[in-house]
Amino acid sequence: MRVRSKRLLVFCFLLVFRTGQGTPLFSQDQKTVRRPEINVPYVSKPLTVDGDLSDWTAIKTLGEGITFYRGDGHEGTSPANLGTTIRLEVDNKDDLSCSLWMAHDGTYLYVLAEVSDDDWEPFDRENRDNMCYQEDMLRLMINSTNAQEADIKEPIENQPGYEGFGFSTDGNIYGDWSDFNSSGIPKKRPPKGSTPDGAYWKAECTVISLPSKNRYLYVYEERIALDGWPGRNMEKLIPGKSYGFNAEVCDADNGTKLQGYILWSSDGTTSSFNFLNLWGVMNLAPLPYE
């Protein structure tokens, strides 16, 4: 984790392909459900997880990203109308909001998220004891088998294909739902002190102080292997197909651990991290040479 001031981004050119129609994700009776979607374009050049966002400029201009916050007009209201869902206390857009983009190069899935928060709560001294979701955190969730199970107990152990990637501003992943971690233990939550493994999942967060706006910007860059990690829970993600996906941002304010959080896709009330039937969809662009 690093703190720095805002800097000018240099434009870079990438060969980028928009996402086409993905493989049908749900059965006929489930297609009546309105689900949020994010398109994942193909890029011809690998992106780097290094704090330099210039390689994302061309991707962001495509307008394929998502933004979610309280009052965004895309609220989830029922199991048939899924969307932004607020849990606990999140007051408004100024309190917490997230913009997120994705891309892939046929080898890795890349994620850039910019989370705006009115109060940053670094928990460095407590990092070994806090569950990561008690802190300011971004969690990505992938359903690589497109299962539609609900209320799964310990999903990393009991739901094949499920993978969560929770990463706090302090780099804490303790207690989340990913076995892409340095502990070396498949299908188990990350223990205290573990980190993303660095090869199959790499993540970095840069905290930017914006004094003129009296707020902070958390810039997350992440890279996940499309082929998964042999022996771990996520299965291979195939370009040209669609998969269940969800995103969540957690907010710790004024010393309060987990004051509130926002889910990109749920029914308006449910904390849907273990309700795969309430997730949205990510559409991976096909490879241009196939």
C-alpha cells in the first residue's frame, strides 16, 4: 500500500476489442431476472500492476466500466430485479462509491477499481487481527461454473468454482473467500498474515489523498490468471463466454470497523457474497484470432 498525490496520466495505445455476445449464462426461466452486466474487452498487450494507470486509458474510453453507489439509479429491488444493494450504513455517493473496469489478454483477467471515500481508516497496526472486510476493502467475486446456489456455507470449501478476491487498502486478505493466497492451502480462507500468491492473483492498492476535496481515492489494480490455479477452487475462464460476477466495497469510517458496504448486484436487502443466484454477469470478449 502506498500514499501519493494525484498525478497526470500519460495516454497509451492498446489494441482493444469490445465484448461481443457472450455464451448464454442462465436457463430459460432465469432469463426473466434483470442482472447488471460488465463487458470485459480484449487487449493485445499485457497490463501491469504497478501503480501506473496509463495503460488503462484506452480501456476506460470504451465506456465498458461500471459505477455503483447509493442512489445510482440501478438499485436492486427484488430477486427478479438485481442491482446496487446497500448494507449497514452508507449515506450517499460522497460517503462511498466505486468505478470499476476489466480487461483480458487471453492469459490474465485485469481489474482497475477507483473507490472514492470520505474517510480513510488505515489499520496497519491491527492488520494481523482484522478480517479484511472490516477495513476499507474491495472484493471481487467470480462464479466460474455459473452455479445458481443460494446461502452457501463457507463457499470456498463447499461451492466448486467459487472464488472471492478481497483486498483491503492495507493489503490485508485475512478471512476472505480466496484460496489464491500465499498460505498454500487449497479451498480454505486465507489465514492471518497471508497475501495474494503473486502469480495467479496479484493485487495492489494505492491510496491518494485529495485534500481539496476532503476525501480519498483508493486505486486497486489486480491480475487474475484466466486458467485458474491447478487444485484451487476457481475453474478456467474461457474468452468469449460469460460468468457470474459480483463486486463489493466495504467502508470503515471514524474508527468503526465495517460501518457499511455496497454490493454491485443483489436484491436490495441480501448480503449476496454466498448467493450466486443474485450475482451479475461479466462477458469476456472472444480472442480476435479465434
